[in-house]
Amino acid sequence: MEDYLPQEVLLNIFHRLPNKSIGRCICVCKYWLSLIKNPSFVSTHLIQTISSNKEHLFLLKLSSQETQEIQYSLHFDNEKFSKYLQLGVPFKENNQSFSIVGSCNGLVCLMHNLYTYNYTFVLWNPVIGKSLELPEPNIKFDSHGAFEAFVGFGFDSCSYDYKVVRVLRLLEYENESEEDDEVAIEVEIFSLRKNSWKVITDIAPQYDIVERSSQAFVNGAVHWIATKRKSNGECNNLVMSLNMSNENFRELILPECLVNENPMFLTISIYEDSSIAVFRRNYVRFSDSDIWVMKEYGVAESWEKILTVGRYEGGVPRALGFRRNGGVIFELYNGDLVSVDAKSLEIEGLGIHSASSGYSFVDTFMESLVLLEL
């Protein structure tokens, strides 16, 4: 096949093709496969996909009404929220024991339920059907005792590397410490390029951790909701971020009304691809749910409440994410997914139902060839 078209011409054609077409091309011959699997081609194709991304997709995880099993699918961000692709899963058993850490550049990070102290992490490209189980991390129950953890996933654009982050609060160390306000934190980061974990305890922030806290990867950093203990015993919420390139932590201030809120009621999300938002949902009093967005990233004064939703269909809706048209996707108490217009408050059903409320996950998604080279 290489005798008919020069390599430069083939690569120029491949770079212009969508991922589905590329998937068919790799089956034509070994020579085409070798060109497409080349890491240089994969990275260049990703850059072109990002710059020309016209089809906005959502990754959706929910509990199937028919089988009660967890299912994954891709949907267009259009009026009907049309299904684009039903996804297979990269594991045969314990489907419900895995949760999504986050997605980035077409790659999804999955982790096994933390409460089992199972250390299984999987990087998964659902479109090309490739996955990679990560090696065990260094910090485990056997070596460090009980812990609570943040987990994050993002991309280091400087080294073109995908990284998984674990920020762990070591509970047994704190129980043995004589200092009442001492928080024992360790941090370790997995590098896909090196296929290994490293511990970076010298920069670990002294924050309380909300187990299974959500994450938002934006502007090259992973963000979580954290709690900082003050010398007088008070605890204040804040946004903690970790830059994926220089691996430095940073604090971002929350709106005053959220600083002393129960951190279990707060969820962080991406806002308009360039900033962050915080969803507050009081599921104890079942009162209401509201959304705060940081209009200008890093500027504390730019926080603005854009939406408040009260009880609906027997409970308080749970915000899942933003649409391109400014709407917000909510999961209702009965498991239905709806879209709410932030200005008119008009509610539109998406025709999607999760058998178990609380399991649904929505995140923006972009197709890519990442992991194809493995």
C-alpha cells in the first residue's frame, strides 16, 4: 500500500479524518496501522481534533432500568440529547464498583470503590475500545493504614502526559499524633508516560479531605472542594487545585455563603471550559439546590449565583453539568434526567432515566486516539 501513496500524503489524509474513519483505516493494512499508532501522529491528531471540535458530546453513566447494571454511553449535546454511541466497559465483573474520576481528551479515568481499599485504576478510551490498568500505588492500607482520599485526573500539556493524582489523609498517623490540629497528608502522582507512581509529600497541603470529592480539570489544573482547619478550631471550605505541569497546589476562595457549608453538600464542576462552578445541594433538609460560577477564573469577586432550584418530584434535583446552550443537566429524585434553562427556569426532559438515583454521571467528552499507540 505504501507503494501507491507517499507517507506524507497518507498522513495528511489521516489527519483530516474523524476518529471513526481512522478506526476503519487501521484495519486496512499493517503499514497504515503503524503510521496511525505512531505517538507523534496520535498527538498531532489530538491537537487538530481540539481545534476543530464541532460535535459536542457528553459521556453519560447511569443505572439501566432494564438490567439494573451500570451503563456508559455518548450523547450529542443537541435538542434531543441524541445517543451517539453505546459503550462497552473495559472490565467484565464488578461494574458497579467502579466510579469515574474524570475525563480528558477522550480518556476516562476509572477507579474501584475506595471504601474497599482496592487500588485498581483504569485509563479507558471508550471510542477505540482500549484500556490500561495502572500499577498499584505506593500508599496502601497495608503500609500506611486507614486513609481518606481525593483522586484527580488531568493532562500535563508541557510534557504531553496524562496524570492521576491521589491526595491522602492518613488517619492512623493522626490518631497517634499529640497535636490535635495536625493533618497528615501525602500526595502521589501517576505518570502515563513513565507508567509509575511517585510520592511528593514535601508539598502536601494541610487540608481536611471530603471522601470521594468530585473533581474539575480546567486550565491545566485539577480542582477539588477541601476544608482548611484554622487555629481557633474552625473549618473553612475552599477550592484546592493542583497544576498538572509544575505539580504545585493553589487555593481559590469560595463565596462567603459556602465557606461554612457542610462540604458534603458541595460539588465542583467545569464552567464554560475555562473556569469552575460549585453545585450546592442540601440533601439532608431537602430544601433547595443552587449553582455558583466563577465568571473570571481565579478572581474571588467574580463568583455569581446563576440558578436556584427547589424541591421537584419529591426531592431536590442533583446538578450534573452544563450544556453548551447554557442549560444545566439535573438528575431528579426519581432518576429522570432533565435540562433546566438557567434564565427562564424552563425544565425539559431528556428522555433518559436512571434506575438508581445518585449513580448518574455526566461529563463533556471529545473523541481521540489516545492509548492507540499502546
